[in-house]
Amino acid sequence: MTTACSSKATTTQTTDPIISIAISPVSPSDVKLGFTQNFYATALYASGATADITSQVTWNSSNPSIAEFTQPSGGLLTGMTMGTATITASFDGITSNSVSIKVVASKYVNRLRPLLITIR
């Protein structure tokens, strides 16, 4: 037996706003020149729920000439030149904690020597 109902259905849409974003690792190892380091972003919602939003955030480096994020893949940082940079992630007007990253010389880079060629 099927009964029909003529009343109007009301849909209430609730949102669970993000209250903070945390990036990890918080204390990353030094990144070697030319190498990469993965970072992850986790959203904390008002309800207490968490979610991985690594691919949704905008990754920021205080000095992209030292450490640069590959976009849009998100979270992949490349050591460009030696030095220190501060990184953050932002989404929907919320900015994460900041993490300091140091780019250091690779032992392979230090072993490179110029090739001297003499043409006679």
C-alpha cells in the first residue's frame, strides 16, 4: 500500500565551519637543495571533526626563491636555494600555523667541481 503526502518538504542545510588549519610536519627536517618535502593540511571544524584539505589549501612560502610549492598538486615543497623560509597554508580566509623550513646543500651538490677543458 502506497500513500501520498502533499505537504512540502523542508531541507535545512547546516554547515560545519572550519575554525583552524594545521600543517604538518611541524618540525620538518632540513630540505636538501633540489629535493622535495611533503606537507599536509588538516582542517579542524567547529564540530570537532577533522579532514585532510591538503589539495584544497593555497600553500604559501615567505621566500619562493628558497622554498617553492608545486601547485596545484599541493603540499610538495622544493628546495630552490639555500636559506630559510616560513610556510603556511590558507583556505577560506583562515591561515594555518607557520612552519620554518631550512634548505641546505646536498652532499652531491658539494662534490661538483668545474670541468676544466684545454683546447689546443
